[in-house]
Amino acid sequence: ASSARAQASAFGFEPIGIATDYDIHVPAGYQWKPLVRWGDALFSEAEGAYSPETGVSVEMSDKVFGENTDGMETFTHDGHTLLAINSEYVNPKINLPAASEGVPQSADEVTLLKNMQGVTVLEIAEGDDGYAVVIDSPYNRRITHETRMTMDGPAAGSDLVKTNADPEGMSPKGTMNNCGSGKTLWGTYLTCEENFNGYFGATGDYEETAGITRYGIGGEGRYAYEKFDSRYDLSAEPNEPNRHGWVTEIDPKDPTSTPIKHTALGRFKHENAEMVQAADGRIVVYMGDDERGEFMYKFVSNGTWAEGQPTDGLLSDGTLYVARFNDDMSGEWLALTPETTGMPLEEILVFSRLAGSRVGATTMDRPEWIAANPLRAEAYCALTNNKNRGVKPNAGGDETPVGGPNPRETNNFGQIVRWRPEGEDHGAETFTWDLYVMAGNPTVYDNSYAGSENVTEGNMFNSPDGMAFSSDGMLWIQTDGDDSNEGEFAGQGNNQMLVGNPETGEIARFLTAPNGAEVTGLTWSPDGTVAFVGIQHPGGSWPDGTGKPRSSVIAVWREDGAIFG
Ligand code: FEO
Ligand code: CA
Ligand code: CA
Ligand code: CA
């Protein structure tokens, strides 16, 4: 009881126990409600479009909130509050008629699946019942697999990104598998294209190059798009996959703006993009590549920036680095250049994984979100889990020896690595690192699988994934792991959101998700009194209590209206 009291005083709330039900739980003194659910209308013509039995029709599918909410950020503009929110992927069995059995049977069904993914920009406003979506706001916008985009940076316009439909290689269509997010210092949204490989398939022959293999491209597409749309057919458009897997910038303040794919930031399975600034004013973006045995990266701009200055070139001109972690708790950012890799610059950017292998980057336990502490020069990456560590390399990738920040062989629990750049400068090329937490289960194990000292019977969890700092310097941790509550996961319950104190290492459970769901995506209202939290792929009939389960963004606030986080 004394340690629970200490935690309560450290965080200002009484930590909650685990849950195994199909509901949300928050601490005493807090409330929650759904803010926007899959299928909720953005425009009045789509009000009532969602049916608990059949979901949403293809006609209304680009006028509603998409499925499987993920990363998101808050923006304020001219007195309006805007959210940009990713819809990572789609569950065909939930969206398509039962007769389709989860495989689209027509071009219309493909369009429905495409429209349920991508990015939503929407306006919210506070009324008597808290925040709600502003239907028909001129800022409301859907950005899908079909939205026209542009590219910049050294790989834009290169032969590697030219297709029959776009012989200039400058006008890609669509963004896909939008996972984590980022916010630029100048107030635009960064959406991160993660498992783009699964959208492409082949109806005929194609060449299995190293780039295709290393990125897991090929075989059958997960949604059979290639059968209805040749853009997704490797045998017709072998370069189309090279136009995806980028960090894409969207200006939520201008609904007519064209999203920009920034090739200078490299192409891999992007989790999120955490932007900070070097001591000399250069822009630094930290990025993870979420795959077993892949790497962590950072981009550093050539130009510098200060409030009010132009942003041209900041994300198109710079150096991409990949991380090497040494066993002595030191580390280096290795520049990926033609000199260090022997590869032309456009190949370094389009096939960044191959470039990282050439310079000896450290293979990681699936780098998910990276979050930078606003109060000191340090950053954290959630290494979610890795069942193959030490056993085998990923497809075409490097060996994955146990060591450094990846200390366990079979790693079903995950850990969070933290690094502090040399000289407290995010622009530095060296750093020191430690593990902020190694997740585990101290009630099942008494070895390294019990977890680090700050893991207890009262706060344990597995598979850290989403992370964000609140302005007070607290690290919020969201999980996407095994919620069976059985075996080595006994006592961990449903996926959850916890908060960690970077100074003391203390971690406390704040929220539990419905069974089946992961918790992913976190942002706050402009005044900091309301947290918006993403609940992806819930089970049961959450949150409606009847009909299909609906991924949703929820609002969470303190009953006394005080700021938290
Ligand atoms: Fe989309 Fe790696 O999570
Ligand atoms: Ca994730
Ligand atoms: Ca995950
Ligand atoms: Ca996910």
C-alpha cells in the first residue's frame, strides 16, 4: 500500500489494476467518452451512414472517419482546433459484406477498403458535453490511397520512382499504412507509412531484387488490390512500391494543400517521426523501422530554422544517419552517404535498409515510437518485442546477435531504450544509452524475463509501442501486446496506457483498453486538460455495446477540469 501511495503522489492519480473486459478503465476522478468512431460522419451528407450490422457503404466511405485509428496530432489555427489522425489499416471482414469472406470481390469493394485508410483531418470544438467533431467544417478532409501527392528530396524524380502513370516520378498517388505520427516545429503533420509492402501483389512475373526481398514485398497482396487495380500489381508497375514507405507531410490548415513525400528521410517501415532541433538550429527527425532486426534512423537538415523563418528545403536537404549501439553504453549515428555505403544517393534513400547494412547499423527488437523529452536532451524508443532475436535474420537482412539494447533472446515483453546525445545536442553524432525499462513478468520469472527493477506486479505490461511526452516531462507508454492474461502474460490483462517518470523510473498504469484492442496515438487539447487516446482493433462490440466493434479516438479528462499530462 505504501508504494501505491507513493506512486499516486508521484503522478497525481491512483494507479489502476488490470482489466480483461471489453471496456475502458481510467483512474478515480477521471472520465472518458468516444470522440470519433470508425464510420462517424465528417460531413452532414454522411450522417447516419454507419450501420451496426453492415458498416459504411462505398458511396459514403470517404466522408466518414476511417478505421483503425493510430498516430495523431493537435493543431490550432485561427481559433480552430484541428486533429490529424491516421487510419493505419482496414479489417476487411468488418467492412465488407459477409459473403465476401474478407476478400474484396469487386472494384467497388476495393475502393471501400482504400477509403477506410489513410489520414483524416477534422475540426473539433468544445460544447456542453465536451469535445465533439465539427460536422461540415471546411477543414474536414480525407486523404486516402488515391489522393494526389508530390515528392521532394534527392530520390524525387529518379528512375526508381517513375511509373507508367507518372513518367516524371514526381506525382505519386496516396499514402498507406499510416502508423505513427509527428508534428513539425512549424505546425504541419507528419504521417508515417509503415507496412506498405502488404498492399502490393503480382498477377504475373516480376524481378525479385534485393530491395523487393528486404522490404517483404511480393506474393499476394493482403487486400487483393492487384486483381482490380494495376497500380498495385508488381508485374505491371514494379516501381510503385518505391513510392511508398516515406514520411509524408500534410498541412492540416489548408484543405487544398498537396501532401509531400520527403525522400530525404529514407524509405523503410516508418513507425513515427519525432522532430527536435540541434543546438545550432538544424532540424533533427528521429525515426524507427518497425521490423524484427531492422534499424533506428535520424535525419539532420543542412539548413537551420527559427520561428518565423522559411521552411523550404529543411526536409529535402540533409543527411540520413543510422544508429549503432555499442555494448559499453556508447553509440554512434553513422551517416549514409555515397562515400560510406558505395551506393548512389537515390538508392540509399529508396533502399535505406540495404544502406544501413553496409555501414554496420545495430539490428533492433522492432523499433516502434520514438519520443523526445521536452525538458532535457534525451529520446526514447519502444523496442516492442522480437521472437527471432539471436535466432535468425529478417528476410535478406543482418544477423541479430543478442546484446546492447536488445539483451534477451526470445523477447516477448519488449523494452524502452533511451539515449542522451553528446553535449546535450541532438545534432551530435555520438550518444550514451541505457534501458529505461525492460518489460517482463516478475510473478512468473526470476531471471531477465522478470523485467527491470521498475517493473512490479502492480504495473507490469508487455510490448510497449506508442509513446509521447506530456509538456511536464512525463513519458506516456501505450502497449500493443499479448492480452490473453495467460501463461507468461498472466496478470498483465488487456493492453494499456501507463505513465513513466524519466527521473525516478517509476511507472504507473493509467488506462486499460477493451480486450482485443491496442492503445496507439496520444495528443492533447490545446489547453492540456483533455487527452485524446486511440483505441485500435477493439474486440467485442466496443464502444457501442451492440453491433460491430469500432476503433475510436476517445477523450479522457479529469473531473475537476485540471491539466493532466
Ligand atoms: Fe503500426 Fe509498428 O506499428
Ligand atoms: Ca505501433
Ligand atoms: Ca505494435
Ligand atoms: Ca497497429
